[in-house]
Amino acid sequence: MQFKNLREAREDRDIKQKDIAKYLNVSQNTYSQYETGVISLTAEVLIKLSDYYGVSIDYLLDRTRNPEIQK
């Protein structure tokens, strides 16, 4: 399953895969596989990405089009 919102969040901010991969301390290939759904996202990675982009985990997982974090 591809995660379109995960890719959109990165591309909207003009961030390259290699740069976010470095932030997550993984290879660019691993990050690419996160976006395409080849490798499952761990809770730790989802939390880091949610914090980094300032969006909800549900948004990153394509469960909503609303990126806002619900309190």
C-alpha cells in the first residue's frame, strides 16, 4: 500500500528522500520503501514523521485528508 500523504507531506516541503532518511537514521532506499508500502512503518517512525511534519499519524497513513492533529 502506497502512502500518498506521506509522500505529499515530504514533497510539499521540498524535502528529498535522502534528507528525511537521514533524519530517521535510515537509508534512502528504506525510506522509499516506507512511502511505497514495501516496508511497514513502525510506531517510532510514524511518531517521528508526525512530529517532523506537524501532521497527524492518521494523515500519514492515508486515513484522512485532514493533516491537523486532533487534541
